[in-house]
Amino acid sequence: MKKTLVIAVLSLFAANIALADDMSCADKAAQKKLAGAAKNSFMKKCEKDTAKTACESQAADKKLRGAAKNSFMTKCEKDAAAAK
């Protein structure tokens, strides 16, 4: 019985983490009830982190390493910032 309960609780935490990853930056800011400068700062960092994660995923898909990865990451993050 305890084992089942532990598994159920862990499943709920995993589901919550997965849902948090699917939320947009605006949704996360609203959930945290941020406003003003705090919201602006959070949004800027969140969007930068989202772009970086996407770029890292693309670099991994292309199997880039070392200088090639660094160059790709710089360009990818710059392009993501310009697309806003």
C-alpha cells in the first residue's frame, strides 16, 4: 500500500513538472502573480532561457561539439532574440 502511494505522489510531481515546462513565460508570470519590473525581468530571463534550451536541443540534434557548437549557439540565440 505504501509503495503504491509513493508511486502515485511521485507521478503527480512528474506531471506537475511536465506541465510547468509546457507553460508559456506569460502563463508562468501570471501564475506567480508578478507585475511591473519583477514581471519584466522574469519575462526577459524566461524568454532567454527558452531560446537557449531550444538552441541546445538543435545543437544536440546536429551532434555539434566544441567550437562548432559555441558558434552555432551564439548565432541561434542572436537569431532568437532578433525574432522577438
